[in-house]
Amino acid sequence: MQVQSMHFKARAGQKLADQRLQQNLTKLSTKFVSARAAAMTAIDFPATRAALKERRNRALENLDVWLETFEREATRRGVTVLFAETTQEAARLVGDIARRHEVKKVIKTKSMVTEEMRLNEVLGQMGVQSIETDLGEYILQINDNEPPSHIIAPVVHKDKEEIADLFAKTHGRPRLTEITDMTREAREMLRPHFMTADMGVTGGNFVVAETGSVVLVTNEGNEGMCTVMPRVHVAVTGIEKVLPTLEDLATAMRLLPRSATGQATSNYFSVLTGPRGEGDQDGPEHMYVVLVDGGRTGLIGGDFQEMLRCIRCGACMNHCAQPHHRAGRP
Ligand code: SF4
């Protein structure tokens, strides 16, 4: 991911003047904001949020202990746990795993940490093909590796017509404009990669210390393909994502899908505990978890520690602090 903050003012001016982009963003914020508001009525939202805050604080107060517990429990179940102090080190570790297992092709799910690590670029330099399989991320990748614009909806800044043009150009097929047809075409393009990849790389919405599990919360089903089809699975996530217990996970899951997309639960919710064991019908032969610091421990005890409680629901990206913008109106 390119750091663009030094150009923020100039870029913001350009983007605010882009009518097409403004229309796309208005549609998105309206949908997400209203869906979230409706989903929150089904639970006692303030109490659930307070409960998660307490549980996340408990994890952060003894982060080292919970990370050690996770490492011990995951290792006991056959997972190799690696720690990276920097995002560069994390990318190098994933590259080493690819080399060790003679990987030629990687299939990936959406993961903001791997964006931070510029993982696709690092793998590409090693001669390893890395394919994004989340639909939004796939669209961005075939558009000259464009960076995502939203943590939940990475391609929200593009409308259907732009994507139709891109598919026709890249896939070399007649231009389609029905969303179901376009999605089917993307699936047809991705399917051969699912069948031939040697390694799957995913993020991790959470890791659970008491069971040594990696938790993935998705809507598209590509995560299942990335963790089950290849012989190696590498999950990469930040060290702050550790939850001490499955009870903590249950509380987090009451909030995450509701806050992110207005769903009571996501279409897919996987708790992955170890590689394929004897008698298991599926799963990778080798499983790794790379836990990335990337400056996170520097926040502990400081004014910004509460940033580490973020569950990456993306809701704050859809809500403007100005009251007249809150309902998603421009
Ligand atoms: S900071 Fe934003 S992404 Fe993180 S938990 Fe809060 S609303 Fe969600």
C-alpha cells in the first residue's frame, strides 16, 4: 500500500470534484448506514458494545500473555506461529514459507495487513503468482493493482459500468452488464486458480488464545476455497486481534457483522483450528499464522491505545462526524 497522506489535500480536492465517485459513495453510505441501524435494533447495542470494550481491554492489558497462550495452543495443534516486528519482516516470512513449500501460485482473501506488507509485490518479485479472490480485490488487481478504498467494500468507488468495461478488456469476452452475469464470469476466471494454487493466504479477523484458532468472517465463500484447496494455508493478522476465549469471540461476533454490513451474521464464519488432521475430510497439510506488530505495541500505554480495540467493521468509514451527513446524505 502506498502512503499517500502527504498528498491528502490535493487528492481530496480532486476526488470531491469527481461526480461519478461522489454518486457511488452516496449510494454505499446510504445502504450501509441504514442496514446497520436496522440490525442494531435486534440487540441491546450499547450494552453489547460496552461488553466487547471490556473484553478487548482485558486482552490488551495482558497482550503478551494471550499471545503466548495462542502460540502454545496453536502449536499444540500443529500450527507454526511466527511473529514479525515489521510489515517488511512479515512479508519476508510469508515469502520464506512459499519458498520452503516450492509454491508457484498463491490465492488470497482480502486482508488489509497484507496490503500494508505489499505482499503481492514481494511474492511477484520472487516469481510467485498471487491472485486476489475477493471479488472487489480481484477487480482492483486486474485494474493495474489499484489499492482498496474501503476496508469492507474495497471497490466501492467504482460503478458497474466501469467494471463492465474492465472485465471486457481484461477477460477478452463480450461486455456484460448484469451483475449476476459479471459475477459468474469472475468466478469462471478464478476457478482454475482455486484448483491449481499451492498456497492460500488469508487475513484473520481474530485469533482465539484458548483454542489456538484463526477466525475468518466473510461473505463470498472464497475464504473456504483459499483455506481448504491449497496444501499450505498462511493466515496473517495483527497482534492486537487476539481474543482470550471463545466467549470473547461470541461477543465480538454479535457486533462485527451487524456493524459492518447490517447482517446478523456473515454468510461464512470459520474457526480454523490446526491443519488437516487424521480422519479430516479437508484442510491444508501445513498451516502457519504470522502475527504482525508493525508499530502496534508502540500504542500500548499511550494516548492511542484504544485504536487497538478496533474490530475493522468499517462503520466509521460510512458515517460522517457532521450531523447533516450522518444519514448518508451528501
Ligand atoms: S474504529 Fe471504525 S472500523 Fe474500528 S471498530 Fe470503530 S467503527 Fe469499526
